[in-house]
Amino acid sequence: MSTWNDVPYLSKHGMTKKTATAQRREDSLSRERIIEASIELLDSDGESGLTFRALSERLATGPGAIYWHVANKGELLAAACDAIVARAIDVHLVEATPEVTIRTLALSMFDAIDTHPWVGSALTRALGQLPVVRILERIGQQVQILDVPVEEQWATTSAILNYIFGAGGQNADNVQSAQTRGIDRSQFLKIVSAAWKQLDPDEYPFARSIAEKLRGHDDRADFLKGIDLILAGIGSAR
Amino acid sequence: MSTWNDVPYLSKHGMTKKTATAQRREDSLSRERIIEASIELLDSDGESGLTFRALSERLATGPGAIYWHVANKGELLAAACDAIVARAIDVHLVEATPEVTIRTLALSMFDAIDTHPWVGSALTRALGQLPVVRILERIGQQVQILDVPVEEQWATTSAILNYIFGAGGQNADNVQSAQTRGIDRSQFLKIVSAAWKQLDPDEYPFARSIAEKLRGHDDRADFLKGIDLILAGIGSAR
DNA sequence: ACCTGAACACCGTTCAAGT
DNA sequence: ACCTGAACACCGTTCAAGT
């Protein structure tokens, strides 16, 4: 009964389709406009670019006005994140195997995080958060179709989820690191690769051995490889 | 040549064994003392507890003094993170199969993140960072022993890494969420579970169906299940 | 009901000045 | 070489006051 309200991050915003859609004047403030402006800010200036001051300037109001629509910065970030995730997982294939659907969903999330690196960090948040539940649901349904025993459905689904979040976060950081230093991905990988080659041969033989391979690698392909490994693991149990 | 210095996060601190060990007086400031105090602060007060003011108070100095030993807050957090990781992966099994070693290493990381939740978020950083390379090296060596083809060693190793980071980060958030709200893990899961049960049956059938299972689940066991899935996937390719 | 913007209590970081 | 601590340029958030 009260449990629902006890979980603030599983907030009612966007949770049901029946949320009263604001029929406000185009030029007035609204939750949607604030979130949209936040996404723009986040995309152009990174996570540190989202500031109540910068946001209110962009929206031509005072910082206080935003607080009438949004509880705090955390909720703002979560909402922006959720908007991206909702779009990313809105992929529906007909007559596709669950494996293909999982691969497609995962790749779509990977791409979303790649173009919006801040989502990668924002996503690494609580289980109760709406975006996480959204993805969990989509993947979980496919896991069910794969005939994974009921007792293993949770662990299996969260394994896939965790992998997606981990890989997405890692990739997001690579993108951000490159951006911060004003270089592109291949230049960034080149630098990391060169640094690995200079590691102590006794302590870091493996890192040195793959340093060269790191340079030209295809992130999306490697990401999919991990998904396929998990999928193969699921399959081998049957 | 200059590449090394171009990668600041792969800093020389702790990278080699030859780092000049400070032979300072016990009561004076040092990088080690600062990092240790940071870890204490992080453990007791969470990520937001690490403040140059709080830290300097604990160390009985001014904020400026810390900057003589540490470049900035990011480096401080990375160093604290690295100290925990270095301890966590310092596990050496004799005559163990690579599978067992990987499981043990992964579990050790999981536990480290569980007791130091802030490590979970701090770890989701660039590929060039020392802690990431440390783990990569340990896991990668085992992947080599598993006879994974050279071209697939990188993707395989990073798949395991990404899973560990993803799961660790997720778990860290659960721990932090519970802590923030002053409840323990089982109470927290109970609340999330209850919330999931109230989701729209048409949109969230899977989340609803596993809500009950979520309550009593064993995080470590589920974490290992994911590792085993990947390991099984690796094995099935041979 | 919604917005304004000054004010509060913080931050990380710098730097002249000390020893 | 190492430390001090005031000062700077920011933050998120609040809240009396407006419309």
C-alpha cells in the first residue's frame, strides 16, 4: 500500500500511460521541455554541463522555476536518462528469434550510450529506477521465450543486463575521455595502446600482448561477442 | 616516447615497483596517508563524504596541503579505488583451473565493491586507469590459459570485465540505496519487489513474475551464475 | 498555479605567504 | 620542500515575494 510511495525512484512519472499530458502553452515551462533541454545540455557539454543555472538560462527562467517541475537534480538526470532508454528499446522485430531480439536490443542500448555517454553513468543506478526496469522487462521476456527454467530467469536476465551496463559504461568513458582531450576514438585507443606496450613485461604480459589488437578493434563487434558468449552459455545448459 | 605522458590516468604512481617509497616521518602528510584517510571517509560517509575540507580536517591540515601530494579530486578517488582493487585481486591459487581462478577473482572483486560501494562507481572509468588494467591483466592471463584463440582474447576478457563492472556497479547502488534510506538489503529488496508487483500487468509481465523471487535472492550466487554463463559460452566454442 | 531571483551553505581549486 | 588558510568561482537548493 504505502510501499509504492516508499520507492521514490520508481516514481509515477512516465510509469503509466495515463500520466496527465500537459496541455500547456508551447512557450511555457513543462517537465517535458525541461528534460529535453537537459538532454541537449548533457549531449553538448557532458555530465558537468547540466547545471540548474545553465538550464534556466537556456529556458529563460530562474533556477527556482525548474524546482516547481522537478524535485532535484537526481530526478532530472534520471528522467533524461529514461527518455533516451525508452527510445532506444523501442525496437520491435517480428518473427525474430529471442537471440536476435536480445542482440538487437543490446546493440541499440550500446549505440544509445555511445551517442549519449552520460547515459552510461546515469544508468548505473538503483534497481528500482524506471529505465532499468524497462530494459529488464524487454530482455526478460526474451529469456522466458528461450525456455530458461523459472528459477534461473532472474539471474540470467540480470547477467545480460549487467553486461550491457558494464560495457556501455566502459565505452561511455572511452568516448568521454577522448572528447575531453579533444581527440577522436582511434587516436585515444592509439595512446592507450602505446601506454600498455610500455608496461612492465613481468607484471603485465597480457596487457602488452593485446595492446596492438586494441588499436584497431571494433567496439560494436566486441560488444556483440560478449552477448553471444552469454547466449551460448544459456544455450549450452539445455 | 611522449605517449606515456599523454595518458595521465595511466600515471606512474604505483605502476612500477620502483616508485620511491616515502620515508617520511609517521606524523607528516604523505600520499599514502591521504589515500588511506580518503578510503576511511569514503567507507563511512559515502562518495559525497570525500571532501577536501573533511579530509583536511581529518588530517589536521588545510585543504591546500593535500594539493601538494595529489593533483585533484579525480586522482584522489582513482588512487583510493586502486588501493582497494590491488588488495582485492591479490588472490593467488595454486593448481587451480583457469575457470576456478576467474570465478575467485570475480567474486573477490564483487565482495570488494560490496564492502566499498563507492569503488563500484569509481571503477566505471577509462580503460587507461590503473585499476582496470590490473584486473584486465589477471583475467586475461587466465583467458590465455583457456586456449581462447588470440584474436578473441581481447573480446573475451573484456566481456568478463564488463560483466564484473556492471554487476558490481549495480550491487553497489543497491547497497547505497539501502544505506541512504537507513534500511538493510533485505528490506530494500522487499520494497523494490513490492513496487514491481504493482506495475502494469500488460507492460511489465516479466518484472511482475520475478518480483517475488527477487526478495530472497542471493546476490553472490546470482553474480557467479553470470560468470558461469560466460565461462560456459567460452567452453562451448571449443 | 506558476515563476522570479536573491540568498544560503556548501563545493574544488588556487595562491600568496609562511616555515 | 612542504604547509597554511583566505579567497575565487562556482555549485544545488530554498524561499519570500511576485503575478
